[in-house]
Amino acid sequence: MIVVMSKDATKEQIAKVEKELALLGFKTHPIYGEVKTVIGAIGDKSNIKSNTLLTMPGVERIIPIMKPFKLASREFKQTRTCIDLGDVKIGGEQVVVMAGPCAVEDEKSYMEIARCAKEAGASILRGGAYKPRTSPYSFQGLEEDGLKIMAAAREATGLKLVTEVVDTRDVELVASYADILQIGARNMQNFRLLQEVGQSKKPVLLKRGIAATIEEWLMAAEYIMDTGNYNVILCERGIRTYENTTRFTMDISSIPVVKELSHLPIVVDPSHAAGNWKYVPALAKGAVATGADGLIIEMHTNPSSALSDGPQSLRPDNFAVLMKELELVANAVSRTIFKKDQQ
Ligand code: PEP
Ligand code: MN
């Protein structure tokens, strides 16, 4: 439920209400707005009489949250969440593009890809250093050496880094390099991992599970937010359907649905959805037209020799063309593409 404090409630009154909620067994999540403070109270409300709270000084009203996801819900927070990474902001007016290879393979190729990504206007670099694959015999990633390469690319380009963490034991290490921690589709319901990345306080890019409903996906976000880390970016990356001409089916409807249900930003990964570089530009443009706050796109200087996901990776020249086209699509929906140093 949400306890809305009146606009002239004092700090002491707010603190008293928070204390009372804690005594009643609730976990509290206050939002100190410019005009009013609202306190999200998560817990079992069956054993409280709302009168106890309603009569406390400073309390204006109490609103139940009907959805199973609470902190992620639009009911809890009406204004859109904007994740602030310094110069880059995800969930604001501008659309943010993240690009890079599926996996970090070696320093030379990564630096070259990072340079191309920056030149075309991407503002965040992607790359996997931990790559558990469908087959245990496939390339598994460079681990910390890969993170070091990514950090060197950040240093050289000024771009931010998003990279996946797959194990609770690695969260601290990965968080010491990354600007955004990525939770992969296959780990969307790895609840211990969600809690651990929540506790790291780093922004989290939460990919949708390959067979997850939107509600399950938002419940996964709730696990992260329940730790007090509200910096969650949802990422639609395609779901498994009976269709097999593409790797997954990009659920374009999830963009407006998520925007209605939640205040969290949503980005789209057209590369894993398509599984084929040829379809990536169309899906990317569709996502921006539909309201996505960003894109995460696989790009490689030599896709045919890529160690992972080469067939769905754009070459830098195609990526640069797409960036230009995206600008037009963004303009058509009254947005622009954020381009670092090109504002
Ligand atoms: C990736 O981003 O490289 C990846 C493995 O994505 P997903 O978890 O969506 O399959
Ligand atoms: Mn990949």
C-alpha cells in the first residue's frame, strides 16, 4: 500500500509513520517528492486496521496497490524513473543506444569495436566477459581479463559499460568495473542473484526471461527494488514462441504495456530477438517508434569470425547507417537519440 503524507507533514511525522509501519511488520520505501512524501509499505496488510495509520498526524490517505508488483508499479510512482549515469540518462527524453560485441574476445578487436560504436553515436558499450553458453564446450568468456579490456575501452572512449553478471560470487567484482550490471534472460528468475545485484546499488539491466510473462518480469524487478535499489532498466529481448524463422519473437507490445504498468525505463535488444543481423535494423526502428527508451545492439568488426553471436551482429557500417535512421524515427515520436559529445 502507499501512505500519502500531506504536503505540510513534518520530517518527524514522516519518521513516526515509518516507525509505525516497521512495527506493523512492513518494509518501507519512502519517496521524498518536491511537494509530498509518499511511503511505499510492503508487507501483509491483513492484520492492520488502516485507521491506526489514517489517524496519525501528517497522513493524508492510504492507497492499496492492487498489482502483485508494488515498487515497480505505476501506482507506487507516477513519474517515470530516469536512471542517471552522469552524462547518459536512461528513461529521459532521449533514446540511448548501447552497442558492442556479444563477448569480449581480445583487447585489439574490442578497442576497435568500441571506437566504431562511439563514432556512430552509441553512448554505452556492451560486451560479455562471463558467457555461460547453451553448450559447455563453446567459448565461455575472458572473465576478469575481459572486464579489464572493457575498462580500458571506457577510458579510451568515455563511454559507459554494461556487462552481464551470472553468479552471485562475481557480483562485487563485476560491479567494480561495470556502470550497469546486466542480468541475462536465463537468470531473470535467479532470485538470489537479483538480490545480490540489488545490494550492489549499481543500475541493473534486467532482461526478460525467454518464457516470462510481463508480470513475472516485473516481479523479478521487484526483487531488485525490494533491496532499496530502484535503478532497474527493463530489457525486452524476445520470447520463445512457435515461430522459428527468427531466434526469438520480439514482443513489441511489451513496450507500451510495460510503460502503462511500470515507471521503469524499457530498452530493447533486437539482436537476440532476431538472431539474424538482417532483421536487426527493422526491429530497432520499430522499438524506438513504439516508445523504447533505448536499444542494446550487438556489433562486431568481423561477424563471421565472432566467438559468439556473429550471425546477429551488425558490422560497423550497417550500425552507422542504422544510427542515422534511428534519429528520424526518434524525431517522429518527438524524441532524439542521445549522442555523447554531439549534443
Ligand atoms: C547477451 O546479451 O549477450 C545475452 C546472452 O542475452 P540474453 O540473456 O538476452 O540471451
Ligand atoms: Mn549475445
